[in-house]
Amino acid sequence: MPRLVVVSNRVPVPSPKGSTATAGGLAVALEAALKSHGGLWFGWSGKTSGDREIEWLEIRDFGNVTYAVADLNRRDVDEYYAGFANRALWPLCHYRLDLTDFSRKDMAGYFRVNRSFARLLAPLLRPDDLIWVHDYHLIPLAAELRHMGVKNRIGYFHHIPWPPADVLSTLPVHDTIMRGLAAYDLVGLQTDYDVENFAGCMVREGFGRALGGNWYESYGHRFQVGAFPIGIDTDIFVQMAEEGLKNPIAKRTKESLNDRDLVIGVDRLDYSKGIGQRIEAFSRFIEMSPSAKGHVTFLQITPKSRSEVPEYADMQKEIAELTGRVNGQLGDVDWVPIRYVNKTVSRAALAGLYRIARAGLVTPLRDGMNLVAKEFVAAQDPNDPGVLVLSRFAGAAREMDGALIVNPYDTEATANAIGRAISMPVEARRERYNSMMPKLREHDVAAWCRSYLDVLSQATEPQSEGLRA
Ligand code: ADQ
């Protein structure tokens, strides 16, 4: 079995004792895949070190996994990470053309950092390594490695949505991005819809042609494109939720509710997650339902993220103001409708909080998959499950047919769905839960890793005769 090399923007290097305390399902699954193949995990340390160019790596071994991380300098972080990745590619892939900033300086920084990463990674590679690159920060990495003569199989997984051709083509260097992707052997996307969009960008914009099956040819290279919907570590999450009320945070929350119904939202503070629209919908629900006043509490747990990007700082302010306004208008001396917390909590606490909630609100305006939707369902009590209210614009909506699917731009309809979720009879709730759990168990994050790596490692090019123009 070839060695696995995972490349991601941030690398969760274990503590000296060998544990990654805050690791989520994805990190745990990748770590497990690395351990079973023997492996190397390469990327940014997350640290910013003065003005020094990226020229050295910190390398640490834990068992049969090697972690190799580089610090970035201030300029690299500004241009590559906070700039092109998070002010051009992120908003673009989430259809937010109003928030994109296509600075030429940031673009240059993005390609420069990818070149530096390739220069540091290439000497660590062995000829039969299987290389798996993650997410939009690193699209040009394979092309840079190919320039340096790397012939290994290299796969890319795009965790966020892939936009339609009309949206992608607003990016001045979209051809370079498509060319960068054509240097991979497998481009993995979350859903069939993303694959359709990607194929549209490729074929309609004239960057490549379909060869039949999942195969494409572009810039003289043949590669596969496929949908690999990511899952969660379902069994572990179920187990954590069963013990959830032993968790002090979940226990304190339950006690503090005084028998009120809990509605929960858990997201990074990001404009793609629709937090403002969700607060408006919850507020509308309270206005429309006099009986809910004083009897339902909405807990929104939202750690701040990417505060160095101006659009995120603006949003932090807006959401805080909106929450304050709603609480001021609708609250009472003994009841606050919205508890808004800017905090990261442990996975055990999250599992416990999901379990005590009557409804989970996962209402992004656009999301590659959304793991919170899957975690919320996995954490429910099978005998008395809560209900998931899920945006049709999350990749997860394509699998989770037992959720109440909403359009998050439609405040009234989302408010109605919250009401329906809270008052749903237990039989209907169980039916919805039972329709989703088998899929969550079967398509967990380990199965996702396996299915992606099987295709990457076993792919054989189609014969020329069978090509479809
Ligand atoms: P994200 O945009 O980060 O991921 P998501 O899929 O919801 O979004 O994952 C967030 C993770 O962070 C979840 O595991 C959640 O439990 C955790 N989390 C969120 N808030 C937390 C808090 N307050 N405390 C502790 N943990 C918290 C990107 C894409 C998604 C895609 C994933 C994986 O944007 O669409 O599903 O990658 O591919």
C-alpha cells in the first residue's frame, strides 16, 4: 500500500503527548487514514513569523505519521490566506460576488505561497506516495509539483461549493485556476450539483472535454472528477451524545432552561452560514407564536473566525447588534429569547447540547456540505429526537431527506418551519430521524476517505477509442 501524503492549509499537529485535543471528524479521519497507510501531513503551522521567507519546515513524528509544517510571514498570510483564499475564492465559491476582492497583489501572493509549499514538499516525497491535497487554498499546488518533475498520483478535494461557469468566470484568473485543477488526477467535490457546475466550467468555457465516465481531458492531462459527499464520525458522535448530559456545559445549559424548549445553531461566524437571516426568522417565529414567548430559547454558538478579513469583522458587529435588538424588543425580565455565545466548545459539549435541543437550525445561504447538520441528527435520542431545519442550499440537503428543508432567504417560511419542528409529534420525529440515521452510519467520514482514496489509487485512464468529444 503506498504511503499517504495529506496536504492542507492548516495542520493539526498533535500535542507532545500525541493527542489533538480539539480535532473534529475530518482531522480524526485523515489521521486514521495516515496511520493505516503510514503517512506525512504537510501544510501551514498556523503561525505567523515576522518577515522571514518560507524556507524551513518543522518536522515531527508521532508513531508512523510525520507532521511537516511551515510558518508563514505576515505578507504571505495577508495575501495568500486572508487575501486571495478568503476574499476572492471563498466568496466566489459561495456566490457572494458582492464581497469578492480580486486584488492582483493577493493573487500573486497566493501563487507564490503555493510555489513555496511545493518547493518544501517535493524533497519529502517518495516515488509511489499517494498525495491528497485539501481545499481552495492549495489549488495550484499540483501544477507547481508537476513543474518540479513530481509524477505521483495527486488528488484534490474541494470542501466548499463549486460555482456555475457564469460565477466562476468573474474571477480574472479563472483560467489559471482551471488549469491548476487539471494537473490533478482526481478532483473531488461534495455533491453531484458541484460536479455538474465543474463540468459546465470545464466544457462550456472551453477548458477541456468530457471523455466519458468521470473522465475529462484538459490542458493535455486526463483526470477524473467525482462527487464524494463528506460524512462525520457517526458512531463516536452517537456515543458522545449518549453520555452528553454528563458534560458540565450541557448539564448547566439544561438546568438553566427551566423546562423551556431549546433551539440550537452552531456555526463559525461566517456570512455563508446565514446567521443573521436565522436570527430574523427566529424573531419572526416568536412574534407569530404568542405561546412560544417565554417558552423557547434559541442558543447560537458561534466562534469568531477570520477576524483579519474586513467582511468578517463587519459581520461580527452586525450579528451582535441584531441579537441585542431582538432580545431588547422581544425579551422579558425573566427570559432572553437568544443566547449568543462567541465560543468554541468541546465536541462532547456540542453533542450534549444538540441532544437536549428540540430543533437544530442549519440554514446556510450556501455550504459545501455542512457537518453540523449531520452531527445534530447523530446526537439525537432515538426515542425522542429533535428536528433538523436545513437550508436547501447546504450540500447536506441532498442527502438528509428527513429534515425540514427551507429557503433561508424566506424569513416567513423559515419561521414556520421552526414552529413546525418544535410542535412535531414524536412519531413523525422518529420517522424523520430513522430515515436519516442508516445513511449517516453507512456514509461516515471513514467511508468517505476510503472511497476517495480507492478512486485516486486505482484509476486507469480510458482507452482513446472510447473517447466522447
Ligand atoms: P466549515 O465551513 O467549517 O467547513 P462545517 O461543515 O459546518 O463548516 O464544519 C464545522 C465544524 O466545526 C463542525 O464539525 C462543528 O461541530 C464545528 N464547530 C462549529 N462551531 C463550533 C463551536 N462553537 N465549537 C466547537 N466546534 C464547532 C467546510 C465547508 C463545509 C464542509 C466542511 C467539511 O464549508 O461545507 O461540510 O468543510 O468538508
